[in-house]
Amino acid sequence: MKCYNCGCTLSEDDFCTACGADVKIFKRIVRLSNRYYNEGLDKARVRDLSGAAASLKLSLMYNKNNVQARNLLGLVYFETGEVVYALSEWIISKNIRAKKNIADDFLSDVKDNQSRLNNFDALIRKYNQACTYAKNDDLDLAVIQLKAVVAKSPGFMRAMELLTLIYVHNEDWNKVRKCAERGLKVDAGNTSLKTYLKEANKKIAEKENATGRRNFRKKEEAISYQSGNETIIQPLNDSGGTGGQTIINILIGLAAGAALMWFLVLPARIQAARNEVNLQLKEVSEELTSKTADMDDLNKRIEALQEENKGVQDALQEYTGNEGVISDYDALLSAAKSYLEDPEDALKASADLEKIKESGNSVNSEEFTALFDYLDSNVSAKAAEQYLKTGIGKYNDADYNGAIEDLTESFELNKESDQALYYLAQSYLKNENPDKATELFNQLISTFPDSEYKKRAEKYLNQGVEDNENASLTPLAPANEPSQADQAALQAALAAAAAAQAQAAQAAQAQAQPVIVPEAVAQPAQ
Amino acid sequence: MIEFEEELKKFHHSLEVDDIEEAVNSHNEPDMLDLLFSMLQIKYKSNDSDN
């Protein structure tokens, strides 16, 4: 201890041996300060932090330059979550003793870690907010904030106290006891928490007595002792009960296991199975969609093929049908055969050529056209003449219906024949069809103004005089016999026509190949 | 019986880190030694005036 006047080391005397100053009261004050420091230190060692803080404050009240007391007080503050107060104590301590001061280490430990300092600051802000909530009667919000604070910093005693107090207000005594016990582990001398714990124990006991339930809590009956800073709690010996109780415990364990299976494991398995089924269902749906799309494509293809098949069938029908190209070839060949066998008998050849005209097919073959034109030019005139001849014969025999047929054919084959037209009109007239006869007479007059039959027609039309004379066939120039050159040309045209017919038939067969539809395509999707 | 309102009054806002200067400056209260020295000063002054 140094003299406050001269700074010399003091002896056991009540005055300074160097300057003679009275140091009796001074020494007593310093001793009191040190005594309270020791007391605070002892309390801090058994985690009675509240008591330690009180003793250390007293120590500093006697001697504010007691650096050790100030450093320890800062440490106690820091342990109870009062970081700012702790820092202030250490800063003052550093000002009092700049060198060889452990406060240096404390300060650097806190200040150098900025994130830790920020965390402290955030916790303090939350506590302050909770304090505001509690005073505004927003206890639920306060509890939320305080829970967050004590979860991060269990040693923040003010937050723990306030949280416990709110639980006391809510009469949630189990939570009060839990929080109080948790806080007392940090600060065993905290009188507020002790009070709350006592009240909670009292209320819980009352409740248990009222409900008659057995109190399983035996912690108070446990043996506890202090070993240094640690409080050792020795568990009570439990004999384990009787054999029957053991069996009951096993059964309870089995039931708990079954419940665990039922509530935790089975739902997870069921969910997994459901997920798997859903996955499979999704895959099947996708496959079905794909197959449906394929089936649609194939159906469209079938329709297209059917259309194509129908077109081919129609084309084949054009060739092979009764009025097809093949029949035209057949008719042309038949006409040519008839003409070659008997050039004078033009009626059959003419009938065949008439069939070709009526069919209306367009045959793109030069040989076919050449032969047709040749036969038509030679046969038609001759056939017209033959029809005219037979028609007039029938007219003279009063077979007017037959005459009408033959003369109509004759006029159709030879539109230049005024004679055929005249006797056709006469046949109608004789057949008691004067209207048709008048129409044909008029046609004759207008079409053949220079005809010798015009006067006869006008005579009937103007004077109503009928011509009752037998018809006479106007002699015609004999038909030219086909020359040898014509015969050769006809033979060549016939050969070419036969070849063209064969080629057309072959092409028709090729186009008419049946369209094979794959069975897989035709089968509906399962 | 714990009175909630009374207990709640004991709780005040804690100083934040930004307020550390304020906390340091609040420690200027005199201690017992300060009182002793001022008393001794008064005593010495009165002795000097008597002499």
C-alpha cells in the first residue's frame, strides 16, 4: 500500500514513515475495499454473480481505483449479459492502470471481434424492444423477442428475468420454473429468479395436491454439493421397482415403439409408396399420350392410304370398267375386225365406234386416235348409207317405227344427209306424230335450203299436202374399196393399237396393286 | 405474491454499444477516499488559518 501523500510504501504504523501523514483512516478504507473485493471474488466463484456484483460495487465505493475489483465487476457484468457496462468498467480500469492490466485482454477480446460485438448489440436492442412491448402490455411479442435473446445468450440475466416474470404473469408455472432454474445456473444468487422459482414451486405443489397426482419430481430430494465452480448433483439411487413394474415398463416401451412406427415411420413409408405410384402413373400417362399421338398419326396414314387406294380403284375402273379405256380398245379392235372381215357391213363397226364415242374416255394414244379416225371416216358414211337404205325400206313397208330408228341412226352418222332427215320427218308424220314431223321439216328447210326435199317439206307445211309416194334411195357414189396401202396402214395401226392396249392394261394392273395395311397399324391401341 | 406491474418497473432499457461513452462518464461519483481527502484538505486549511 502506498501513501496517498508521498507515494512511499506504508508500514504497519498509522502514519507514513516518509512524510508523517496520518494514514489510519486511509488504510482502513483501502482494507474495506479489498475486503469487499475478496467477498465479491468468493461469490463469483460460486456463481453468485448478483452478490458478487453488489460486493464489488461496495468495494469500488470505498476505493474507485481498486483495479482488480473493477476488472472483476466488468467480468461479472459481461457474464450476466451487460456487455456495455462490462466494457465501461474495463475502459475505466485501463485508464487507472494503463500497463499490466488484464482489462486490456478483455477489451481486445471483445472489441477485436466486430461481429461478436454486433451480436451483443443486436441482443440488447431486442431486449430493449421486448421491454417496451412488456410495458405496453404486448406480452406475446415480448415473449417472442425474449425467447430469441435467451436462445442466443442464455447468460443475459435481465432478459431471462423479464421472460420469467411474464411467465409468472401468465401463470405458466412450469415455464417459470424452467426459466428460473436455467437462469440460476448462470447466476445462483439472483434474488428475483429465486423469488419466481419459489412462487412457481408453490403453485405447482398446490396444483398437484389439488389434482392428487403423484409428484415425480425428485430433484429437490437429490444430493447436491459444490466442487469448485461446479455444482454436483448426485442422482438418487433407484431400486428400479418390482418385477411387475419392469414388465409394465417394457410394455410401455413396446407401445411407445409401436406408436413411433405408426406416427412416424408408416406415414413416411406410405408417402414414399404414394410418390412411387404417382411417378409410375405419370410415366404411364406420358407413354399413353405418346401412343395416342402415334395412333392418331397412323389413323391419318390409314385414311390417306384408303383415299389413295380409292383413287387407284377408280383409275382401274376407268381402264377395266364397262365404259373404261380397255373397253374402248376392245370396241375399237372389234370395229376394226368387223371392217376388215366385211368392209360393206359397216353397221357392227359403226355400233362399236358409237360405244367409244359414248364412253367419253380420253385415250392419249396417237395410234388409237389414228385408227379411230380412219375407221370413223370410212365406216360412218357407209353405216349412214346402210341405215338410210334399211330405213327407207322399212318406210316403204310402212314399218314407221323401224324406219324412225334406222333413219335417226343414219342422220346421226351423217348430218349432211337431207334425204335421211326428210324421210325421218315423213316417218314421224306417218306414225301420227305431226309435231315432230313439222319440227324436222323446219330443220330441213333451214339446214338444207338448196335441197330438193325442201319443196316437199314446204308443200306439207304450207299446204298440208302429204307425200304418199314410195321413198326412193338416192343413188350414192359407191364406197371406195380400201386399197392395198390402206390395208397395210390399217394392219400397222391395228398392231400398234393392240400393243398400246396391252401396255395400258399392264399399267392399270400395276396401279391397282392392293395397298397392304400393316396389322399393327390396323389394330386399335390396347 | 408477485406484483407484475411492480416487478416490471424494475426493468429498464439496457445501454447499447453506442452508449458506451455515456456509461464511462457516469462513473465520476466520488468514493470514500475522495471524501477522506477533501475532509483532510479542509482540516489542513483550518489548521493553517489557526496558525
